[in-house]
Amino acid sequence: MHRTQRRGFTLFGLLVLLAVIGLLLALLLPAIQKVREAANRMKDANNLKQMGIAVHMYHDDHQRFPPGYAGGVELQNNGPKPDSGSWCYVILPYMEQDNLYKLIPQKQDGVVPTYYSPLRRPPAMYGGKSKIDYAGNAGSSDDPAKPDKDDGFLSKERRTFAHITDGTSNTILAGLKGMRTTEYLTGKGKGDDGSCWAGGTIDTLRTSNGEKRPPLQDVATDDHERGFGGPSSSGINFLFGDGSVRVINFKVKGAIFHALCTRDGGEVVPNDF
């Protein structure tokens, strides 16, 4: 009888195998990360599209866009007072969140997953309050909460499609708000420390400050609390007045971004911004 000898791995062979597996993982992980980031960017764009549809439905019912500066949510006959609260509060019935819309005036809170960008943080209460990762465009003033110009898409006054004379396809409605990366999960950063249901605050409104405040990438040292921004290294999604969602690069010129934030400036905006 012949005895069959089984050969096992030598130490060198095992090291070679581990090296090959490590090399394959090193090649695959960046690809997986790119796929995940692309999926998150698509979900982020879909969030904005849903908000755009809700804003248009609100306009159809009320013959105006949501107010940008309505203040806190007010009660009237045991129900919400019309046009009180932030723009993202008043569109809740058009986001399939009618129950939450009725509960908030009764001091009950809740989370709207669509209001959180998958590029930044999961839907949850932060600092004990509901948040939103997106902000409405309040125009070109320095301070979104106390604007000295009323030239944004969301306004103190009653605004309709007729007031967007630059064209809804050339005017930003909303986009990701700038935040400090270290404050994503705290709910205590400037422009993210209040409830998203209160109107007229930098938590839900952002501006271009003329040509001085184009969108910026989020970093740990600056929360860019009055402007737009996001975690991507290249650019972020913006919702336009016509309901479309387009990416604006962080290298966009300040003058072009200013033109996109004003509703009636009469500027000519290039197609490749």
C-alpha cells in the first residue's frame, strides 16, 4: 500500500496568499466606496426632488410659495395656523407627513427622513430636536435671518412664479447647508442648533452674501453657518425653482452663484456653471 502525503501551506505560501487578498481588498474598497457615494448622492438628489414637488403642490393650493420668515409654529382653533413655521414645516402635508404637521403645534416632535442627507448623517433627533440638512435660498443678503435684500426664492412677502423673473430654471430654491464636520451628530453647531420647524432662522435659510459666499466643502474648522456647503470634495446638489436638481461645483465663480441665488437680478447665467 502506498501512503498518500498531503501537503499543507508553507509559511511563505500563506504570506503570499494573505498579500494577494490584501491587494484585492485594496483594489476593491475604493470601487465600493465610489458606488456607495454615488448611491448616496442619488438619494440626496431624490430628497431635494421630493421637497421641490412639495413646494410646487403648496403653491398650487395656496397660490404662493412657502413663507421664508413666518417664525414659530402657531396654534389656531387647536390646529396649526396657516403659514406659521418654517418652509419645511408648512410643506409637511405634501410630504406624506400630515400627522406630524398636526402634532408639532401640540409640542410633539418627529423626524422626517427626507430632510436628512445620506451624505452627512442618518435621520434622528440631534440635541433633542428635529433637524434638516437642507436650507432654502433667501437671496444675496449677508444674514439669512435678517436680510437687507428681499431677492431670494423664499421671502418675507407673498411670492409666486410671477416674481421669479430670472426664470425658475435659473434660480436656486434649496440646497445643502454648510456645516462643521465635527458637529454633524451633535445638533449644537451654528445654523443647526435649533428646531427645523421654526422659520426665519439660519437653520433653514442660507444666502450668497452678494458674490462673497459660494458653496464650500464642509470642514472641521469652519461651519459656514450662513452659506451652502456639503461633505463632497467637488460640489453639491441644488434644487432649482423648476423642480430640477443640478450639481454646482465648489469652484463656481461667486458672481455666478450670486446670480443663481437672486430671483430678479436680470443676470445671464451660463449653462455650464
